[in-house]
Amino acid sequence: MRLLKSLLGVSILAVSVTNSLAASWTFADASVSVQSKGTGVGGGRKDSLTPGKPLAKTIDLGPTDSLKVILTTQEGKSAKRPHQASLLLKDSSSNLDVSYPLSVKESGKAKVDLTQKELPTQFLKNQSKVSASLVIASFGSSTGYNVEAFTLNVISDKGVPAGTAEKPLRYGKLPEIHHIFRADPKSPNVLISTVFTLGAIAALPILLGAWLFLGGNINHFSKAMSDAPLAHALFVGSIIGLEGILFMYYSTWNLFQTLPALLAVGMVTFVSGSRALTEVQDRRLAGQR
């Protein structure tokens, strides 16, 4: 009985150990290669990568070199496509890191190509070694993989000055904005206004003379006022009121004060004017005009 329990315990322990080993992401058949421009196929340097063991030699990346990392992602011992797989470069001096995603197929085959043009400007200016780590992870209970794979030595061209790094966008409190509104429009000079006002008043006798010359008849004033006194009085009064409103807008009022007054007096002008014109038409049809 004790032997049976011991065997059962050993079996459970073996299964749990196997599951724990399988529940982790790793890679296989990995290599890193650097090929210079013009070396042709097969030229350059190529090194194999081992999970959990960084490469002892430093990888040099020149201005015209191309870095390529090829591997097969695995969950446990089975080749599988993870949710994310990337090459993480980190500069220890500036604490700057940047991630380059690997293109991964359903079979787990993954690769990434990199040149100096794709590196941040800080990597080229600091002239320090960069740590390159492989990051592999996915959904589920499997443990992700994040271990340094090799050290990258970025060799910049001395004859070409490094570009200026753009200042990163930071969200925070901004300086207070003080709005400067345009000053209210001012009326013209009093002298100019007086000249034009006197000109308008002087034109009134000319207007009256032209009205009499064209056949204006003031003999029917009493007749018109007796037939429709309210309509004629309101019409003439509203015209004078409109002129007064425009004068107030010209001198002191603003637009919001002027529009309601214009609307109210304009309605009176429209209604009383229609009644006054009706009375004038009745006299015309009766042959009195």
C-alpha cells in the first residue's frame, strides 16, 4: 500500500514538473548575423544564439551594416506563434530602450532586420554598447521570455554628424493664456458726424420741393387723418423711431441692444404702413388723387 502511494506521488510530481517546464516560452534555431553592404550572400558574421545564455562576443553594427535575427518561437517544446515577439534594445547610459517587433509565421519562424537608420539618434551619439534582449510572450498561463541575447556595439560614421533628437512630447501644465480682445469700434469724429448730419438736413427742402414738383398734394392731409388717423400717425412715428434707433446704435448702443428695438418698431411700421397705404388706395380708386 505504501509502495502504491509512493509511486502515485512520484507520478504526480513528474507530471507537475513536466507541465511547469512546458508552461514557458523560449526559442530554438536562433542566429544573429551582420552583413555589410557589398559583401554579397553568405558574407559577414553569423553567430548562434542559445536560450538563457547571452552571446559572449559583442556584435558590431557599422553605418552600412544590416543586422538580422532569425529564430523559431516555442511554447515548451512545440513551435508556436506567440502574441508578441520583439527585439528590445536598451542603452544603459541613457536608460533609453526601443522595441522592434519580429515578423512571426504560424509555424513560429520569426525574423527581424535592423540597420543604423532605424536606431534612435541617442544610440548613435552616446557611443556606448547596447543590450539586446529577446522578448516572447502570449496569452495564457505560460511564462514569458525576456533575457539578454547579445550586446550590440553601434559604430557611427565619424564624418557624418548625428542628427538632433526631437524633444519628446510631455503632457503637463501649460502657461496661462491671456486673451487680448479687439477694442470696441469707435464712432467717427464729432466734426465729421456733424458735417454729414447738416448735409442730410439741408437735403430735406430739396426732397420736399421735388415731391411738390412731381404732384404731391397736401390738401388731402385732413382727409387722410380723419379716415385713418392711427395708421398714418403710427407709420410716421415709426419711421422717426427707426431713425432714432439707428442714431442710438451709431452713438452708444451695441448690436444686441439695437436688434430687438428694430424688430419691434419694424413690425409697427409694417402693420401701420399697410393700413395707411390701404387708405391712400381707397382715395385713388375714388378719383380723389
